[in-house]
Amino acid sequence: MSQRDPLVHLFAGGCGGTVGAILTCPLEVVKTRLQSSSVTLYIPEMHLSTVHGPRVNRVARVSPSPLHCLKVILEKEGPRSLFRGLGPNLIGVAPSRAIYFAAYSSAKEKLNTVFEPDSNQVHMVSAGVAGFTAITATNPIWLIKTRLQLDARTRGERQLNAFECIQKVYRTDGIRGFYRGMSASYAGISETVIHFVIYESIKRKLVQSKSASNMDSEEDTVKDASDFLGLMLAAATSKTCATTMAYPHEVIRTRLREEGTKYKSFFQTFSLVLNEEGFRSLYRGLITHLARQIPNTAIMMATYELVVYLLDG
């Protein structure tokens, strides 16, 4: 990302985040349900055969698959529930992505004068500063989005709206309630740092490769469809690596944002989930998250680069 006018990056980041959020909202709802402590299903009659006797009935506790979770939502709540929390998402994603990309661009411009220009140190620190700034500014919006996505009501039942959710959070926990899960979000900055380091490295190699192949051409600064496809693949690759490495913070954040739960702090939640549900529970919803995050990131980054290219020519 070159050092251009921050307003261009602000607008481009908002556009990229909005497009990605709309197209991948259903997967976001399924992912959040899978991360929640309330998703565990109880099957009351699971027949087990004993060694020397008849079958007995036991209560089995199982975690549903993404497809099963999707099926349950559609059957019991209807298709509209797959877009629960879209309102806060749309309200929050544009300013969040805009703040993020503007902070990233500004930090990178300043740090390029301190460290080696466009080095890994610049990308890591810039991504960390951008993540911290965006999280602090927009956490209340994401808490409301998560609460709405976890508000499972049967088809025909009146759905909780965003304004009612805000009132409920304030009555229950006060202002502090809107910042639940923020510690887990700060821990998630590591994912953002890893993502941008890998992304910028791949992007730099793509630019070098194009420059080498167009050494004798004067059109090497003109971007075509293959360039944006390359950026989408770079974003998808980098996000897959980063998400897999840092995913547990997603589960912990969702647990912290649940209404009236036993989860109080980042490390307490991490320890509790690990002890009660095992290590695998820290990766619940990972497949759904990747299925959403990879195309979402690719769309977001490609839209961002396209808008910057068009506006800043």
C-alpha cells in the first residue's frame, strides 16, 4: 500500500469492508453460533450397547457440524436469521475498516522514516497500531452484532432489534458492558499482524515479478484483471495462515460477549474452556470461519486496492 492521501484509504477501506460483510453474513452467523457455549446440542436418547446386557439410554453431548447448525437455523428460525446482526455489521464494518486502513497507511508512512522502508517491522507495527485503533473505537458495535447473532428465536417469534439490545446491555452491565471481549480482540491483533506481513510479502513478490516481465514495456504501472486476481489470492493465502494460528481468540471473544455467562476475563475464559471442553473446543467453528473469512478478505482487499487505484490513479 503506497503512501497516498489518507482519505482515499479511508474510503477504500470502508468500501472493501462493506462489500465483504454483505456477501458473507450467513457464514458469520453460523460461525458465531458454533463458537458459543450455547450451541452444544443434547440428544436425549442415544442407544449404547453394554457388554453383557441390553441397550441403555444415555444423554449425549455433541457439537454440531456447520451444515447441521445451518440446517437448524433455517428450519427453526427461517432464512432471515442468517442475516442477524447485519445492521450493526454494516454500520460498523465501514468505519472499522476505514479507520483500520487509514491508521495502517498513516503508521506505515511514518514508520518508513524510522525503519527500513516497507520492511517486515514496518508492516507488523503498522498492522498492530491499526488493529488497536479500530478495536478500541468500534468494540461496542461488534458486541451488539454478536448478541443479535446469538439471539436464537423460533420462526414467527419477534426478533430482538439492535436498539433493544443496546438498552438491555446498558441496563445489565452499564457502559462497561459494551466493551466485553475487547481483551480477546486485542489478542487477535496478532492475527492481523501475521496476515499483513504475509500479504505484503506476497504482494511485493508479485510486483517484482510483473516488473521483471515488463522490463521493456511502458505499461508496467497499469493494472489489469490478473493483478487483482493475484491480490485476491495473496489476501486469501495470508489470511488462511494467520487465522489458523490465532483462531482461539475468536472463540474466547464470543464467550466473553455472551449474555450473563460465567466468562469474565481473557485468561479465565481460556482456562475454563480448555478444562471443561478440551483443546478442540478452542477451534470450534474454524472451518466455517475460514469459509467466510477467506472470500471476505479476498473481496475486501481486492475492493480496497481497486478503489485506491481508481481514485488515486
